[in-house]
Amino acid sequence: MLDALWLEGQKDHPVILYSHGNYETLQDMRSLCYEFRLQGYSVLAYDYAGYGASTGKPSEKQAYLDIEAAYDYLLREKGVSPENIIAVGYSVGTGPSCHLAAKHDIKALVLCAPFASAIRVALPFSLPGDKFKNVDKLSSKEIPVLMFHGKKDEIIPYRNAKLLYKKALGPKRLVTVADAGHNNLFDHLGDQFWSEIAKFLEEID
């Protein structure tokens, strides 16, 4: 069972499916979720299996099942059309978000402090046994993708975003935040986060 938060926004705005970072839970995301709704978006945020109040054990495969369950909930229970869903992932949440975008139809993908793959966080190349191969997913299908990454990110090096941007097939934009690290990306972006999303959605419509 996954713990989740649903907030309904304006009917003329897309629906955000939000996947959080590794050391966060749904409780940490409430203020951001309410900010999404203030901007007009409906939002569904959830805890991965083994996080917060969600049951089960976390793994790469389980993370993919988790976001697919959330996606299915939006379609079946909320009547949201796939072309109205924006998958937004932060840090480790970019893994399930990229998986969803590669496997299912969505409107767009927004990646905040993304990683190209698990091993590429530490090394500038992949190795056998690598997990969360986001770069392979973005290079397998035309997906509109907007990325935000801090140039001073000490957890996920900026080179990850550059590689993802290079390999992405669909409409794409990379917003580089010069002074931002990994945990203060949103603080440095401020209102630019919302304006960049709005501008990107206009470009792909």
C-alpha cells in the first residue's frame, strides 16, 4: 500500500505526478505540493514502498511499480487523460519518472537534479549492473523534457544533466542554476521554477 497526497487544482491546468528524493518522505513534500496547487496544477505525490507510511521494500523494480500504480490511479480513479499528466521527479525520483515517460504516454517530463544512471552519479561512465538507466530511457523515445540542475551539485554532478540533455530525443530544455547545490535547487530557482515550466508547456503545446 502506498501513502499518497492528492490536491486538486484548476481544470485547465495539467496534473503533476511528483516523485521525491531519496532522503525525503511525503511529509517533507507537502509545502511544495501546496505550491503546485497555488500555481493551478493538480498534484499527486506519493511515498515509495518502504518510505514513510508506505508498506513494502524499496528497489529499482519496486520504484517503477510504485509510479505505475500512481499513474494508473490518476487514469482510473481521477479520470485524468495521459496527455494531461506531467511527471516531475527530484533526484532519485527522476528514475521512476523517466521510466514512466518511456513506457507510458504523458504530456511532459520535468527532472530536477537528475542523474544519468546510478553508477554515473559516481563515475562518468556506466558499468555492468548499473541501475536506473535514465539516459537510455530518454534516448529511446521522443519525450518533451525540461531539466533543472545546480552547477554546484555535490551529490549528483552536473555532468549528468548535460549527458541527459545531449541524449534526449524530444523537445528539451536544460536550466542551469549557477550557484545551486543539490538540496537548495528550489531555493535558488524561486519563481523561475514556475515560469520555466509555464514557458516550456507553451512551447510544446
